[in-house]
Amino acid sequence: MFDDNDIKIAGNRPSLSVNQARENDEVKNELYRAKENGDFDKAKILGEQMAEKLLRDDGLVAFGIADEFEDISRRRELLAFTVTVGFDHYCVSSVVAAVAYGAFYDHLKTLDNDIYEKLSDDGAFSFYYLAYRRGGEVERRMGQTYAMLSEKDGDPVFQELGEALYCHFSAVVKDAVLELNIGK
């Protein structure tokens, strides 16, 4: 005879729990693989390199821009955003991208806590994400958003500068990912 103790009641959404457990296992496996094959350490190096590059270059070296021409913090916001989406776009997996992202911000905080705090407190990333996720002509949208955040909305010089900064730093991230052999 059957006993009520043999009966298990499924929750309201048992498939959600199963899917979440499966995703957690996949992430754990990918993290293990990344540690085993060296991608984890390479991703940390990538994040640290990009933090140093952001503080060292921030658009000045690449384009010869004088500080009085534009607010340096606006350039850094765009470059930090570009690093973030670049990791997601170019790294071999989301786990490797997440490790690089964490190392980027940890190292940035160590190198210059004021800049880290400014990037953390500012809502600029929300505007960049909105523009980025609209799809199509991402570079142009980054330029337009950069000009808007710089209080130069519609100014073609600032739009082109933002577009050029985004394209340049995106290429820098891509090259670094490929150099470390952790790209797609």
C-alpha cells in the first residue's frame, strides 16, 4: 500500500528550478575549465591591462585631444563602457568576460578610487546601454550619446569624437583579448 510520505509536491514552477540548477552547473563547469586552461588568469590580466590603459590614455594619446577640449571624465565613462561590452563581445565565454570585468573594476579601484567611485555613481552607463541595445549603427549611437552626456547634443564634432573613441577602444579591447588568446 502507498503512504503519503512517498508523495513529493512540486513547487509552482518546477521547470524554473531545474533550469536554474542546470545553468548553475554550466557556469561552474565553465569556471572550472577556465581555471584549468589558464583563461581565468588571462582574463584577470586583461581586466588589469584595460584599467591601466583607461587611466593612461583615456583618448588623449590616440587623438591628441587637449584636456580643455573635453571633460576627461566623460571620455573615461565611454571607455569604461566600451571595455565592459568589449569583454562580453570578444571573450571566449561569459565566465571569462565576467572575470575580466571584475578584475578591471577591482584594479581601477586600487589604482584610482576617485575615478572608480565616479564611474560607479554616474548614470552614464544606463544611457550607453540604451543606445547599445537599440542595435544597428552602434558606433554612431555611442557618438550621439557621448555628445549628449557632454552637453553638446547634436554637435557633430562631439558625436564624431565619441564614435572615434568607441571604435578605437573597442579595437584595443579586441586586440588585447586576441593577444591573450581568450577570444571567440
